[in-house]
Amino acid sequence: MRLDQFIATSSPLSRKEARRAIHAGGVEVNGEVWKETGKHVPAGAQVMLEGAQLTLPGERYLMLHKPEGVVSATRDSEYPTALDLLPAELTRNLHIAGRLDADTTGLLLLTTDGQWSHRITSPRVECPKTYRVSLSTPVSDSAIKTLEKGVLLNNDPKPTKPAQVRVLGQRLIELTISEGRYHQVKRMLAAVGNHVEALHRQSIGDIILDPALGPGAYRELTEQEIASAG
């Protein structure tokens, strides 16, 4: 981790204030004054700020039931963000692992652990994501077969990977995909002649949205849920 990031993460200072403290000679690493903000701090190093030892806080892993109208962003000048739904003390260095459109509801994962979120979002991992999809017209057998085989999306050269479809009602399906293309679920249903009226993400990998969480509510992940993405 860069020195300025280490200071900003483990102290009340902002990244800009951390840089000033470093340039002013107020930071020591293993007894030596460091003035290079971008120098990487070795694991286990003793870092002192103005004579006080700093320690990194533990990683944070949260699930949030994202309501409609909230954007999957850390900041937005126009709309409320997922981080606006959390206490301020929890939001420091949090990022979103797998975004949702503003009109899509359901499971959103937030963490400070970049490697963990990469394992969830990397296309190479093919982490399955399950959605409950409300449709404008009943889904046909031919549409289901096409979705399960892989569908060619508009302006996309390669077809999607095979999806899993479970019919819950005439105009309600459960769709599991292992990719994360732009507006993928909506585009997949459009490609088979249907239209998504409402979209709700139920799970990412083995992590299932806690039914006890109402829209806007959150909780920390259990150790088992965290390990499932390993």
C-alpha cells in the first residue's frame, strides 16, 4: 500500500492532508523518516505519524439491500448513492463489488478488500449471479431455450454464455448468468422479444440476500459468506 494511502486509511487525515504530513517529515516507517508519498509500505512495518503509531483497520464486508432509485456509486451529485444509506464511519474506503442499475433492486456487496471484490467481479472467475425478472409478456419456451443456449446481443460480437432459467410465473422468471456485460439481463430479454419490467438481484455466488433486510438495510457478511468468495 502507498504511504499516503496508509496514512489516510489509518488516521483521521484525508489523502491530501496525509501527503502534507509526509512532505513535512511527520511520518516515520521503521524508525526512518519517509517523505515520498508513493513509496510502498512493507507488510508488518511500524508506521508513526507525529510520534503516534498507526495501524490499519480490519477489512469490511457488507451486504446491502439496494432500493430502487439509488445509484451504485460512491458519489453522485444528482442521485442518492449506496454509501448514503450507510453510517459515515463505515463508508471510509468502501467500494462496490458488482454494480446495479439505478432501477434495479436487491443484493449489493461493499468491501474495503480489493482482492476479494476482484474474485467476485473478474470475468475469468465467472461468478454466478441470480436475478428475479418481471417481464412485460409471458416468456415462451423458445425464448427460454435461446437464453439457456446463449443469445446474441445487439452490438455485441459474441453470444452470451448459457444462462439458467427457472419459470416462477407467466411473467416472472429467475435468471442466473455468469457474466457482467452492460445491462446484460435487460438486453438478453430484449433479444428474445421481451421487456424487463422489474429486476431484482437475489444472489452473487453463494451469498444470498438476507430476507430479513428490507430495502435500504444492510448487515456485515458472516465469515462463511466471506470465505465463499475465496
